[in-house]
Amino acid sequence: MFSLGEAVAVGLLLELLLAGIVITEFTLATRAYKTSRSRGADGQEALNQALSTVLPAPVAKAMGMEFGLFRALWRWIRRKPDAPEGHQILTYGSEIKPIMWTMVFLVPLEILAVEFLVPWSVVRIILLALSIYGTLWVLGFIAALSIRPHSVGDGKMVLRFAHFVQIAIPLDLVESVRTTRHSGYRRAVQINDGVLAMPIGDSTTLSVKLREPYSVAPKPGKPFQEVREVRFAADNTREAARILTANIVAD
């Protein structure tokens, strides 16, 4: 049996070891974040890299998604877009934002219904906490759609879906840009038969044909696949096509 003094000493030693591990992990994550930023990565990419440095891949991915939402919400409140400096912006997401806002505005009704219908105070508190977190999650998603637009510049077009997906395509590979709608997609990003699609809702409004196949990863950690066409959605389709065409000509 340990004496009281020995137990205290062991406890302090364990606390010091834990503190050392936390400090080391934080230092490594901070270093990875700064290195990624110095190499041109945006804030979300650098955050993902920092987390993957100190955490197992599945945990890092999950935490990156959660932290990304609150990071987007914080930048949205401060009106700081998360796009490369000097890039021209192509906004997207206007078709689904009304649905998201409806979900936010329905939360007070949900809370009121819980107060009247659920008799157990502990359950009410848990449901209230879940409702608040869910609302923050939806607001963070709206924020991510707003502050992380598609962009064109530095010889590439950068396509995004909130903070979940980011794919860059070199402009010198672009053969043509057309405004055309394709529908029926079920995922935020998918590659089928050499066509990369990043729809909003279930549709894309722009089609970009490439001169030669280009390898992209549909999501971080997924295998690279060759694409010959890129389809995506923009709020102002004609303006997006004009900006892309102008940059292709300039290059």
C-alpha cells in the first residue's frame, strides 16, 4: 500500500507526464499549422494538417470538421472571407441556405415543444443542449458556405464545398467553359466516368472541360482519380463563366 506522501508524489508525477504530453502535442500541432500556412495552405487545410500530425486519422478528420464549423462561424461574424488573397470570388450555396435558415428559425419552437411535452427535467436539459449545439452546427455550415467560396487566381480555380472539400484545378488545363445544368447528384462531391461533380442540392450549373486528364482526390485521404471534366454550381453562373474564361485567356 502507498503512504499518503507516496500517493501524492505518484499523482504529481502522472500530472507532470500528462502535462508534458499535452505541451508536446500542442507544440507539434502548432508547428505543423505554421508550416502548412507558410507553404500556402489556407486556414482550414493547415488546421487539418495540424490535427493529423498529433491524432489518429479518423479522429483528426472528425475534429477537423467540427472545429472547421466553429472557425467558419467566428470568421463569418468578423466578416473575414477565407479565400486566397487576390483571387476572384465565385459564390455558391444560395439554393440551400433558405433551408438552413428555416432549420435555425424552427429551433425556438422545438425548445418550446420540449418544455411542454417532456416531463423530465434532466431529459429537457439534455435536449436543450443538443438543440443549441445543433443550431450552432447549422449556423457554422451556413458560415462555411459563405466565407469559403470558389475562387479563381494564381493560375488555378479552387472549388470548395464549405470546409469539407477543396479541389484546385490548373487553369492551363482548361479547354472550355459552358453554362449548362446537370442534375441528379446525391453527394457533395463525386467522380464518375472521368467527371468530377460538386453540386449544390443535386445540380451543377457550369461545365469545365480539360485538355487532358488531371488527377484529383475527391476528399482528403481518398485515392486520386483522373478527371476530364469538372462540373460545379455557382450563384451567378454567367458571371462565373465570364471570370473563368477571362482568366483562361489571360493565362
